[in-house]
Amino acid sequence: MEPIKKLTPKQIKAAWIVAGVLLLLHFAPAVLHAVFAPFTERPQAAVLVKPSPGRPLPPPLPVAPPPVTASLSRDVFTGVWQASQFMPNGDHCNIRLEIRPDNSNPVTGYDNVFGFDTRTCLSADLMKQANLPPAAMDRFRKETSPVSTAMKGTATEGNIVFAIDKTLGSAPTQCPMMAYTVSLFGSDAIAAQWKQGTCPDGQAVLARVR
């Protein structure tokens, strides 16, 4: 048996190189996957399934309806409003306007409102007379009798346009109401504008009392 020859330094160095290469080849796939996996992996796209008689498409998800905001405008006007002032023709009127929601149709009528304008006016001619003769008392009673107007309108963002429904009561010097519009005025008041036939147009700022 021949004695084992001692490896030379050159042969030892070559053996270490070969061992290192084998070790690198063994662990290289795992190292490369760990380094490049975050850059190469992508979320898998959803696979579209074609409808078929045996497998129909699932129903679409329900879409939430948009929030109702018109009722907020209606609620801003709901309440009782009052004013006491002189009119363009010189008459002095006490005005009471009640606005309440129309809940008869909760689907499409949520922004509809009813309006009730009641006013008692004292004519300028009567105010000029300090003492009324007995014959003028009947005229005074008619002039100062309340006149009420029932209306129906639609509340939008910041105003209401009313349509005149009917008028209750009458006064000789008061023209029938033809048009009526209300808009927001400040934080707790509304501005009313109206047309009364051949009488001058009127307007008033009403404060909330309820």
C-alpha cells in the first residue's frame, strides 16, 4: 500500500475553491428568490367568469341612494313667523306666516310645504281720523278684518316659491294675493315678497316666533 501523499498548498487552495463553488450553487436559488421576490410578485388579477346557463353572474351589489338634502331646506323654513310694519300704500299690517311640511307624499313630496299668511291691516285713511263717526264703524270693522291666504310651495336651497291656493276673508282696500316668495334672511328671519293684483308689491322681514 502506497503511503498517502501530502497535498501541496496549491492543491489545498483549489480544493477550497471547489467546495465554495459547490456551497454557493446549493444555496443560490433560495438567496435569489429572497432578494428578487418583492420586485417580481404581483397581485393576481381577478379572473372574469363568463356567464353561462349553468353558472350565471352574481347579482350586482346594491348602490346606496344619495342622501336627501332637500328636506333640510324645508325644515329651515318650518315654523311660525311674524312682522308688524307699514306697507307701501301707508297701511299698517300685522302679518303672521305659518309654514309647515307637506307629508302627504313621503317619496316625492318631502320638500313640499304649506304656507298660511294671515294679516290684519289698518288703512292709512282710517289712521288719519282721530274720532270715527258711528257710520264709519262698519267700515272700520271691515278694514281691520283678518285676511288669510292658503298657499302651497316647494322649498329649495334658500327660498320657497308659493302658489296661491285660496283666500279666506276680504277687506275693501286689500287686493287679492297673486304671488308669494320667501327667502332666508339672516340667522333667524325670513324675507317675504308678494304681488297683490293692481296694488303695489309688498315685502316684509318676518322673525321666528315658534
